[in-house]
Amino acid sequence: MKTRTPLVKSLALLAAFAATPAIPAFATPAHPKVALVMKSLANEFFQTMEEGAKADQKQHASEYTLVANGIKDETDTTAQIKIIQQMIAEKVDAIVLAPADSKALVPVVKQAVDAGVLVVNIDNKLDAAALKEKGLSVPFVGPDNRKGAKLVGAYLAKSLKAGDKVGILEGVSTTFNAQQRTAGFKDAMQAVNANVVSVQSGQWEMEQANTVASAMLREHPDLKALLCGNDNMALGAVAAVKTSGLTGKVAVVGYDNIDAVHPLMAEGRMLATADQYGSKQAVFGIQIAVKAVKAGTKQNAMPGEFQTQVDLVTK
């Protein structure tokens, strides 16, 4: 079951963007080449994002060309930087980027912009201070991660009481979306006076999350819940709960609404997740990039943020 929240600002901002005056310095390409650069394609969320982007390009093949790339795992920022540098060398017109790290990717984004490539940021927001230091304005397309995590945490909180111990499995701690989801989980736990006894990084990965969750459960045998920053980590947490013989005693929630968690929710082994519509994020980011390239809009003349939908998903 999905609890829907309204799509905020996106359509109005896209309309505003369309009205932004073009500042063409050269002839603009009629058929832009757009690179979608994602995080780990081992994660079902990014597989779905890639599929959605390719389906959209197929429907609009006369409007733009798409090159889709992803890294092997969530933390391989070096590989993602190399992909972007390769896209610059291949003279793409725009890059739509889901950065593996909010700060570490900013210098290569600057390289791209300096080479005349427009950049649109999706999924994980680039660090505002790092962008400012480089004199960059990069539009962000994505949900309010704190709000989404708070929705999930508030649903879990209905089964908790004051003083109950919970743990948070955070994504890569240097990423904006990981930080915001942790903040949202904490907001929800604070509202019911639950006790967050541990916040540790599972690096967005199932195996790492399994290891971290197992250690949390050993250290806190009376733990009531594990709040996971994505569904990959939730899968690892559910396995740790089972191995510890605590199924039915420790609730698990996640974020992303990947297909792999649906059976777990149906069985009651996982309580809730959030759908942030990865394929729609990518398509919207690509649409913004294509419009900007065709209009000859310069990077720093592009609007700053397009907030997309996030919904609570339960059994």
C-alpha cells in the first residue's frame, strides 16, 4: 500500500525553466547526446532507473541519444569519476549524475562544465559548499529524503513505545541523501521518545549491512527495530534478524521500494519502505538536460532544484 504525498514544485519549476532565456554562444545540437551516470548497477534501484531512462529514450529517439553507465559498487567514487571523464572525452552534451559521494564528485563536475557539458544532479545531492567553492550551480532533481525517511520512521513508531531501543543503518556517511535519511529516521524516533542506541554505516550494501546489523543485535539484544537507509541494507538486516533468531521481535524498515523487499513485507519480516521513483527521477533529469542543451542555456543559468515525489509503502 502506498501513501501518496503531492509532487512538490517540480512542474512549476520545469515551466519556469522552460521560460528561462537561452544564452547560446554556439549553434546548439538538435539531437543532444546525454550520459546518465549512476551508482551501483548491482542495486535494483539503479537497475530500475536505467531501465526507465532507456524506455524513455526509445520513445523519444528522435529527440536525444542516451548513454547509460554505472559503477560496480556504491563506494567506488574513483570509477565514477573516470566514467565522467570518459563522457567528457566522448563530447557528450549533458551528464545526468547520481553521485556516489556528495563532495568527491564536485571537481570532476567542474571539469565537465568547463568542457561545455551541462550537468544535472539526481538522487544524491551534491554538496552545496563544495559547489559554491567551485562557482557552480547544478540543478538537483530528487525527493526530500528527510521527509521520506520520516514517513517510514513514523509508520514504524506506531509499534514502538518510549524508551524502546532502535538502531539505524546509514548509507555512505559522506553522502547527502544518507545524512538526510538518518535525520528523518531520528525525527520520527524522537517524536515517540524511542532510544537510538547506534548509527552505523552499511555502505548501502547488503553484505556490509548484514555484518553491521548482526553486531548491533549482539550488542543490544533488546533492540526493537532496525531503520535502514536503503532496501539493499534492509535485506541484509532482515537476514541478520533471522540468523539471530529474532524474527518477529525486531522490526526492519528500508527506503527505495525495490521488488526484492515486497515478499518480505508480505510475510511481515519487513514493515515498510519508501518509493522515490528512481526511473522518474532519471527521466525528469534527462528532460531538463535535453531542454537546456537545445535552448543553449548555460550551466549557472539553470534553476536550482526540482523536488520529486516520495511515498510510504507498506504491506
